[in-house]
Amino acid sequence: MMRLGISNLAWPQEFDSVILPYISGLGVKVIELAPTKLGAWEDLTAATLREYRGRCSDLGLEVVSLQAILFN
């Protein structure tokens, strides 16, 4: 069976609370995370990343990769 995934680059970060449950309901199972969508490099913390992963996990979404880590 195919696992469908999507990148959080596909929507503005302020829509996470709407988009994440929506895509989960559509059968998306994995998220590719661009960390700089969550904040500037100097502002990102392990806690911030854990919180985002937890929000995804609560919706049945698995963060499977990081992308755009050299962007900006």
C-alpha cells in the first residue's frame, strides 16, 4: 500500500491548525518538514520541533524527513 505524504512548504504555517487535520482526513500519512517554516534557525529549539512532531502524531501524521534545511 502506498503512503501518501506532503511537505509543510505547501501552505502558510499559520494554517497548520486547519490543514494538518484536513490532510490527515484525506489519508495523508507522512509530513516532510521544512523547519524554517516553523521559525528562523536561531529561534528553533528541540522543544519547538518536538511540539510540532507531537501535533502531527496526534493526527496520525509521521514526520519522515527534513527539507529545505539549507534555505535561508
